[in-house]
Amino acid sequence: MTDLTGSSELMRLLEIDFEERGATRVSGSVAADERHHQPWGLVHGGLFTTVIETFATTGAYEAVKERGQVAVGVTNITDFLRPHRSGRLRVLATAIQQGRVQQLWRVEIRQPEDDKLIALGQVRLQNIQAQA
């Protein structure tokens, strides 16, 4: 399995744990604590946007890798629904539409203790030929 989390310092800082990595569904968790705070003591929305794109891209890649392709994000729409200060968060990405050229994924970030939705995202991705 290709290591998608260890390829950059950013990916290591996210502390993502994948539980499931499939072509139509990706689940796992991410660290969210004071290292990710904006000046007002809440987790920065940029963390949520990055995690949403990471989970969507991971699933989209799983869907096209056998064709020698990768998937790259072209649109990321993220809604921040509740503030969060600290604690791991659950992430679930599901494919909405998967075509020959593009894919559309929905990603939810939730608090595990009460299942409250913290952020909701939708990512459109372009399937492109992988570089050798």
C-alpha cells in the first residue's frame, strides 16, 4: 500500500490514522489540538480543509490507481460548523460520483464522543495520468 501520510512534513504533522482506505470510502482520525490553534484558541479551519482534501484524495486515488492514474483536487468547499479546541476527530469520506475524468467526494469530520459534526466538505477531483 502506498504510504500517503509519510511523504511530507505536513502529512506527518497531521497525525492521520487511516482505519479504512477504499475506492468509495475512507475512514480514520486526525489529531486536533493546541498545535493547530488560531489566535483565539480554536482549531484553525485550515486544518479541517486540509484533512478533508487529504481523505477525499486518498479515496479518489484508490479508485484510479489500477489505471495508472492519480487524482488531484480542483475544488474544495469546506463548511466549519462547530468550534473545536482539542482531541482526536473522526473523519469519513464517501464517494458521491466517480467518472472517467472526475470524481466528487463528501467528507465529514466529527467529535467521537458525541458524534457532533465539526466540519463538512465536498471535494471535486480530476483523474490524471501518474508521473513516472
